[in-house]
Amino acid sequence: MTAGAIRISGRTWAAALLWGLAARFAVLMLVVLAVFILPRLLPGDPLGIMLSSDYTQNLSESELAELGARMGIAGSGAEQFGAWLGDLLRGNLGYSATHARPVATLLAECLPWTLLLILGAMPVYLVLAALAGIGAGRAAGGRFDRGLTGFVTILASIPPFVTAVLLMLGLAILWPVFPASGALPMLPSDQLVIRTGQIALHAILPVTALALHEFARFYYLARGEAAVLTHRPFVLNAVARGLPPCRLLAEYYGRNILPTFVARLSDSVSGLVSAVVIIEIVFSYPGIGGLIYGAILDRDYTLLQGATIAVAAGLLALNWLIDAAGTALAGRG
Amino acid sequence: MQILRTVLLVLATVLASPALPQGDKPLVITDTRGDRGMLAPYVHARNGIAYLYTSYVFDSLIAQDAKGELVPGLAESWTLSEDGLTADLGLNPKARWHDGQPVTAQDAAFTFSYMAQNPYPFASLGNIGQAEAISDRHLRLTLKKRDAGLFSGLLLALPILPRHIYSSQTDPGHFASPAAATGSGPYRLVEYDKAHGRYTLEANPDYYRGQPLFDTLMIVTMSTDAALQALNNGEVDVISYLPPERAGDAEAAGWQVVAARSGHIVKIGFNHEGLFGDAEMRRALAYALDRQAILDITSTGGEAALADTGYFQSGSPWRGNVADPAYTHDPGHATDLLEKQGLTRGASEKWQRDGVPVTLRLLADGAQARIAQVVTDQLEAFGFTVDLRLMEQAALQAVPAGGDYDLLISSTSTTGDPSDIASRVKGQSWNADRYHGDGRLDTILQEAGQSATPDERLTHLHEFQRLYAKELPSLMLLDPVMATAHNDRVELSFMPDGALIGIPTAIDKSAFVTE
Amino acid sequence: MLFGLAAGLLLLLVAQPLMPAYRSSRDVLTAPGREHLLGTNDIGQDVLTGLLYATPNTVLMALAAATVATATALIVAGAAAAAGATTRNMILRLVDALQVMPSILVLLFIGTLMQPGLAGLALLLGLTSWHEDVRVALAMLRRELQRENVRFARHMGASRTYCLRRHVLPAIRPALAALYLQNIRQVTLRAAGLAFLGLTDPRLLTWGGMMQDAMEHLYTPAWLWLLLPPALALTAFLLIILLLIENDPAGARA
């Protein structure tokens, strides 16, 4: 390969990356705009919600105006948008009046819980789906395959919130082995080890619900790949040589299925986030999903905007990075 | 699988082991809903419970004993001038802020001026002309007009702020550091875990008004079932709001349960600028509905009682001792009344006006969905076409008075000092009656507010009760029952008219302090 | 199978005036028995009746939303196929980026905004699902447009619409049907989730909504007849769709 060819491929690679960045930025801008306008179309406003308690007294007009200004909902829409965008560009997501905390702090408190669920579920469903899928795909059409695939088909037909509710019903209410809600017990321990155990115990049900939801997708993928691989000469050859099953699994199937999994993983992130939001709401788990849901019910514009933009920006950036890595790998190969 | 089970068993035993010795065991109170915000006036969540918890930390000038009677708070004495426009209060010299500084009349005067600049939604200072500290101990309030509810309303509700902390805060809505919770109440906030809705409060050892009963109070968030289980295990002591239908479970397990009607009624409001502008129409609707059946269907476990129609509910100290009209289900009478109003029954027994079928648009708060559905079914069975819309509170708040609706089911408080009833009757809030009528109710309320003696005030309020039941600005449907379960570490009871601003509760701070 | 489903649905719609009204009664939370085959809910409404009313609502909404999604995807893909390389690239990149956004964010937002009824829900779900199909639809279209019969017909002076109608659409119909089925599945899942969160018009009786009502009764035996029937109905419906997708040779798996 000549030096010129490398430079050209490098340039197209950089161009593709820039293009990707631009497109994602455009979508982010759409989100920013939508997130500002949509909540203001909702009937009701945060001041109304704040004062809708039965015990609030009849405030005078000037008292109301003062409160409105404090909550960032005074002035025309354009003024509000300008002020908000200015803050946003400076990295300030605003201040949630209902929670009496900066939005960034709230997000920082919730994000670890959501990540715990996602990162806890991911290895579970990826490994199990790979193992089950390869097992079924190697003998496609066999009894194991038919039984398992039938089961997974039914599993794939159960919506994630139903799985979550059934898990909660079965393992937290009827047979209360696990806590039904929250991320920590009422009195969390001070000791690190016990505390970690408590967190793990509370995370098991939501993580299981999430893993079950994603399991089917990767099971089908692994099964399909494995079914093709089984008939490829190098695999047949390896089997004939009497390779140990572990090595066969890891080096022949695993290594070939991995790239497909990675590619699909980046597609599945948005579905994963959708599922985690619902699951958090079902289990009253203190993550981003519950935060956003609460913000919608409270009409907490600032929080809603901040949380949505943060999630969107995070996902877009992640997706861009994965893409860039993929392009880079492909370019090098 | 075996391994998993063993691990779980070990985990469960480790996690269940009690951590604290019995001697200084905190009194643990459960709350079903999570976070109530920081316990300081400007940053607590905007609901009654958050206000109640904040009152553990912040005292007012006037306080209540466990029966709800007014007793000295930060002010140990108070007098009102003959014309009712000047109040003199003597502050308790023993009162201290949680940081040790004395509570002075200057703090109180500062609170009035500060809250006038930074409105606090739970107290309106519109009637206060001036608040001045004559000396460290002597506070003088000048009113714009006479207010019969000054002591039992405003001064009971208004938390006094420490001047040395709040005077430097220009935006108290953003002031949520621990210092914001420096009050003068019996307990001070030592820990607040927002994510888990958990509060730890410690007794204020120098409390000026007797001794706090417990060294530590904890408020934790738990579902009802978890709470019942924890009560049985001795992990919690009080379940602050136990669904009444579960009272049997708690009693069977040997715990004490106190229950009372909340006075936080569910009602049907009317669009007074529409079909129901005439009182006869409202009475017709009242007879057309079977309130007893609504109760029977929606309250199978004793969750509610039939509401009194004259605004004040049974048990209220403001209520006159007469039975209100019950508007017992009488479709025949309802039909007569409607026909007198010019409505006719058309084909298939549907009500018509000027030959056009009558469709009632019924809005309801999503929380009242079940009652709304039953009301809809009853009205349809009676011959109205009903367009039921369940909405969120925020969306309902956006529907103006006289807007596109006929009926509106909501819940609202009828408890607390009557000085703000006027806003609940003629106010524009979605769960107010939005009623003006011929102005008589308003006049009575104004006279009640201007009364010179408590007896005169009561006379006016009884007249209000009689007229309200007749005019039906809203039709009161049900009065939900509230229950609290507790063990024998505390004595609890519901205050007859709610605590402070009328919050129906058995865990007012008076229960946690020896007088 | 599809015909059986359609016939059953039609029967339910036709029979609706004959069905008993879904009324509250004093028989609150009665267990399944002779009087109420599937028991009653917390205001004495018959669960079986509710299920029968909810079925056409849920299914019709899914069919309509899937139609919206598939049609939008096809139109956008068509525009991309007809446009030049730059425009096509821009469209595709935008679609890719849209795909990164979790649909739940938009759905939560708009669900709260208008608590959509049947038509609104179909439109909303359709318009938040289409972008997932654009790439597939575009690949199909381009493959067909490049086939010899189309190129030959164009060469012979046939109009674009003629080619589209006579050659392209018939050729991609099986693949479209598979896309359509996929969409039904996606949309049903999302609609049920939305109803479950209480963000659809509460008067619109759907399986997801019935499950939401059942959530308060998880701690009593009533969940048996309140939660399970709608959950089973939902799962059965999704299973049928999944089996249809699998049996379709042109179907690509989700």
C-alpha cells in the first residue's frame, strides 16, 4: 500500500466522523428545541402545581409574580429560552425548584443507579444469550433448539413491564425473597461490605427484568450465527480433530460471534434505555427514569429539560464513539 | 441454584440483624411517599406532610397541644387591642435557635418582613401592616383589618426564621444547605437522605417548652406492606398513614390503630357559569346521585365515610351541631326539579334541553378515577350522557372557571382555621368551588373574619354551614378516613381539626414532646 | 392465522352493541365465578367484559400505528432513493441519529401533553417508530430499482409511477408485510407500556390500562383475575405476531 492511499483513507475516515458528529449535533439541537417547547405546551405550569396543595394560602398577585420569577417562568417565551440556552452553553443545567437542588446534582445522584442496572444486566444477558444461542444453533432443529427457541419466543412476547411486575409479584410479594422497591433498605448499613450486599439484593430483580427483556434479541442473533458457523469447514475440521469443547466455544464460535454482538449492542442502547426507564418506575428505583417521570408529573420544566438533554447527549456521544471505533477498526483491517 | 440460595440466605440474615441497642433506639416513623424535601420553610416539598415535618424543626409564635388547643409557642403571651388591629406578643426568653443563639422579637419581626419579600405559600401576610420588635422580648403586629383567625390561623402557621442565618439569603429557594434547617423547634435535623427519603432528627436538649420525648426521630419511606412487616419486627414504631382497609391487619398483630375522618373531602364541583348555575339544578343533581352507593362501591374496607354537605365535617370544632340535608337518593324528586328547570326526557329516557340531548362533561382528578367512574355510571343510568375526562392536577389547574366542563370531581381540605375558607369557596383554584352566587356566603365569611369574639365567629360560621348545604357551591361526596398504626412507645391521636394549617395527622409534634 | 385474527376482531366489533355495558356495581372485587367468569375489579366492573372491549381497541390501534410507521418509512426511503447521493446520505445520517434517541423520552413527553386517545395514540406511535425501518426499506427499494426489468422498462420510456406500481411494489410486498408485522409488535409493546404508565386517555380501555389498574391489587389475591387476563391477552397477541413473522420466509428478525 502506498503512503497516498493511506492518507486518502484517513481523510475519508475523518470526514465520515465529522459528518456523523454533525448529524448527531443536529439531532441534539432538535432535542433541545423540542424539550423547551413541548413542556410549555402541556396544560398547567410549575407554579400552579406548586400551589395546588390544599394548604397553600391565597397569595396576592405580586406574591405570585415574585414566585414565578424565582422559578424561571417569568417573561416571554423567547426571553426564557434565551436565558436557559445561555446557561446551557455554559454547562449549567439549571436549578430544580421542586427538589431545591441543581439539576446536575440530581442527575449525578441518579445516574449511578441507572448505570448499575444497565451494566449489571449487560454481562448477564450477553453471556447467557451467547451460550444458549450457540448451544441451540449448533444443533438447529434439534430437541434442545426447538424447546429453547419456543421458550425464548414466548419470553420475547412478554413486554418488559409485565416481566417486571411478574418478577416483583413472584419474588417480592408472594414469596418475599427480594425487596419490592428502592435501591437500599430503610436503614442502610454503614459497613461497606454489608451495604454492597444490600445494594446487590435490591438490584437483582430490576436487573433480572432488564436482562430477560434483552436476552431474546441476542439469543436469536447468536443462534443464527452459530447455525451458519456449524457448517463452515474450519469448524467442521476443528470438531473432527476433537478440539476440547471449551476451546471450540471460545475460539471458534465466540470469536466469530463477538463482532456481531458489538455491532448490535450499539443499536440496542436506545431500546435498553427505554426498558430501564419503565423498569425503574415499576420498582421505584431511584434512577434517571424515575427522575424524568417525576419531573413530568410535577411539571418541573428545568429538571425535565436537563435530564432529557443529558440523556440524549450522553447516548449520542456514546453512539458516535462506538461508530468511530468501528470505522477505525474497519479502516485498519 | 443451591449456591445462589445459600448466598441469599446468608445475605438475608446479615441484612436483617438489628443494628442499634435498645436504650437510645430512635422512634421510627414511616411515610409511604418518598422525599419531602429539605426540612426548611422555603425548600420543603409543597404539601402538607412536608410542612408538618418542617414544623418539628421550626416553631411558630403559637403552638397547639395534643388536643389541638392553642398554647404558647415562641410567644408565651399575647394580647389583642380593643379594635383588634394591634397584637402584642411576649417572646419566651428561654427559646434558643439550634445553634444556641437566643430567639428574639427581632427574629420574629424579620420573619414577617422577609416573608413579605419572599412569599411562602403556606402563609399569606397580606393583612399584616407592620411587624416591629419593641424590645428583645416584645413583638408588636399592626393589622390592616380585624382578623378573627390571626392567632389560630396565621401565627400558628408561620414558622419563625433565624435572622442571623436568613438575612444574608437573597434567594431562599436556593438555600438548602444544612444551615437552612436551623430552627427553634423540639427536634433538629441531623441527616437528610434525599434519594431514599430518609430524615434523622435529634432532640433539641435546650428546648424551651418541655422535654422532647425521644433522643432521635427517624422518618423513613416504606410501602405499607413493608412497613407492617417492619412494625412486627420492631424496626419501626409508627406507620403514619395506614390505609384504613389494612387497619385490621395491624390490630390483629397487636398494634394500636387510631383512625379519624380526615376532613379532606372528595366533592363534585360545578361550573357555575353553565348548566349548573342555578341552585335548583345542583340540588337536582344531588338527588339524582346515590351517594350511599358511591360509598358502598368505593369504600368496601372503611376507607371513607359519607361527607356532610354543609362544608364542615363531623368532628370539626367550627361545625354547628345540626344535621345537614343529606340529599338522600331520590330520582323522582330529581326528575321533578329538572323538569321545573325546563329539561325533558326524550327518546330512550335521555334528558334533553330545548330538544337537544344534554351531555355533561365531567372532569376528574386522576386520583379520583374510581369515584368518577361510579358517578358517571349513576348519571348515565339516570339519563344523562356523560363525557368523562380524567386529568392530572396540572392539567385541571389549567381549566379556567367557566371553562368547558359541567362537573369536576376533586378533593380538598375543609380543616384548619376558617380564615381561608373564602379562598376555597370563591377562589379560582381548580379544587376551589369557584362560587360567588348572590354573594351571601362571601358576606357571612367576611363577617366571621371580622368577628370580635370567638362566639360571634362561630355564629357566623354556623350560618355559613347552613347556607352552604342549601346552596351547594359543591356537593360533598365522601370524607376519607385516615389511620395511623403505632406500638406502645408513643401515645397518638388525631387532632379534631387537623394540625397547624389543618393537616389531618396523628403525628403532630405535640405527640413527641412532654409538656 | 391472520384471517382468524381479523375475523375474530370483526366479530367483536360487530357484537359490541350486544355486549353488556362495562358498568360499576356493588359486586366489588368478586373472584371469578358463575356470575362473573373472570371476576370484577375494584369498582365492580366485569373483567371479561372489559377484556372484550379492550381487545379491538388495543389491536386496532396497533394495526393503525404500524400502518403509519411503515408508510412513513416507505415514503422517506422513496425520497432517499430518488434523491442524489448527498441528500440520501444526509437523510440516512439523520435517521441513524434519530435511532439513538430512546423512543420512551418522546412518548413520555407527548403522552403527558395530550393523553392521546385511539387516533392520537396510533399517530404518535407511528411517528415515533418509522425511522427504524428506513434503512431496510431503502435497501429493498434500491435493489428493486436496479433490477433489469425496471431498468429496461425505464429505458423503454415507462413513467416512474408505472414502474413503481407494476414492478417495484409487487416485488417488495412480502418484505413490506414482514416490516409491517414487526411494526405491529413494536407498537403494541410501546402502547401497552404507555397505557401502563397511565399516559393514555384513561377512558380508552386497553390491556395495558387494565394492567395499570391491577397494580394496586398486587398485595391481595385479586391480582389473579385483574392482572393475569390482560397480561396473558397481551402476551398471546404478541406471540401470534411473532409466529407470523417467523413463518414468513421474507421476514427479518428484530
